[in-house]
Amino acid sequence: MFVLSSEENKLEHIAIIMDGNGRWAKKRGLPRTLGHRKGAEVVKEICQAAEKAGIKYLTLYAFSTENWKRSAEEVNALMDLLRQYLKSDLKELQDHGVCIRFIGERHMLAPDIVESMAKLEEETAQNDKMTLCVALSYGSRQEIVHAARRVAELAKRGDINIEDIDEKLFSDMLYTQGIPDPDILIRTSGEQRISNYLLWQLAYTEFFFTDTLWPDFNEKLLLEIIDSYKSRERRYGKVKAQ
Ligand code: IPE
Ligand code: IPE
Ligand code: MG
């Protein structure tokens, strides 16, 4: 369905900050957790739409390291929702040929969740239609610090020389190792900030902000963004092509 002509921008990776679940619920006089529940349903619709559109990588911000600061009630509800999806999603991922990966600070998550995540990753590792990367307990600064520590460790052991440290080596130390940088970043709910998401990886990504709250986001809006991305000019610091 989504075929690129040679002049069009390449599009293999979309990253999304799925924001606005709480406000969606509040507008309806519902508890925030119901907003998260509705948001999780939209995740499914968007995964399928992305796959249909030929997107190879979809990276979704599900829970940030800063989100641990929310009330225990909200955090527990989010973790329970996550548990439920981790348990039920394997068949669907297999049917759609989707490989799942998780990025983030796993040590902060409950052991049963970490175990389910590892199992899903292992069982879907061979799927190659699309990679769904879920940022969970994810913080980009923490990821960068973690990468710096790994690089320092390699240098200390004498496995690399200081001169070997370049962008490629550093990228390979990030949780997103092997995943190309996003072409598109979408943030829903009207906020225009990064909130500690993929700071390294978004260096040349095209940003799209929409006022739509995540539970109201849908395939049509995704396709509109993809369409508008096609006419963006990605210059990477060069002068406009004549
Ligand atoms: C995004 O929705 C989901 C998570 C951060 C887990 P929010 O919960 O941030 O919703 P708002 O921003 O309060 O509306
Ligand atoms: C970012 O949204 C994190 C996720 C969508 C998972 P937040 O709602 O946590 O971000 P801030 O607090 O508005 O920056
Ligand atoms: Mg929010």
C-alpha cells in the first residue's frame, strides 16, 4: 500500500509519544485508569495500521522513568494493564509476523513482568514483518548514561581504544541497538516536548504534534501524518537541492 517513489522521503521508522490518556478520561468524568485502558486499545489499531502502511519499525512510549513518580494507584493500574497485554499478545504478534523489543530500565519493573517481556522477545525474535519497540520504564538520559558506562567498561578492559569510540559504536551501546533512527516522531495531546524520549536517536527526525488525545488517535490521522511527511524536506544540514 505504501510505496515510495525515488524522490520521496524514506520511511521505515515511526516513534510515538502516546500522551493524553488522563485528560481523555477527565473530560468524560472517568478515572484516569480508564483512559489508559482505552489508550491500550488504540495501540493495537495503530500497530496494525503501521504494519499495513509498510512501516518496518514502530517505537511506542508506554511508560517513562519519570512516570514512576505518579500515584501508586495509577502505577499499579498501568502495570496490571501491561501484565494483561503481555500475557495475551503472543498469538497476535505471531499472526502478524511482528517482532517485539522492549527498551528501558528493566531493573525497576516487577520480576514477573521482566520475565514475560523476555519471553515475548525470545518467541517473536524471528518475525520480520515489523519490529514493535516498546519503551517501558524508559528514560533517554538514563539510556545514554548506561551506554557511556558500557563504553568505559570496554575501554577499561582494553577491548577498545579511546579512538575507536565513534557514533556507530556509541549507538550500538544504546537499548535501540540495530534499530534505525526514527524518520517521524508523533506526539499526541498538544504538548510540544520530548519528555526524555530517544534524545540521541531523534537528532534528524521530523516532528509532528497533534492536539488529538491518544485515545482518540486513529489510522486516518496516522496516514495523514505519513502523507504530510512525504512533502517535508530533510536536509541534514545540507543546502536545499536545486
Ligand atoms: C500518557 O497519558 C500515558 C502515560 C504517560 C503512561 P497521560 O497519563 O500522560 O495523560 P495526560 O497527559 O495526563 O492527559
Ligand atoms: C510522556 O508523557 C511519557 C509517555 C507518554 C509514556 P508524560 O505525560 O509523562 O510527559 P510530561 O510529564 O507531560 O512531560
Ligand atoms: Mg501526559
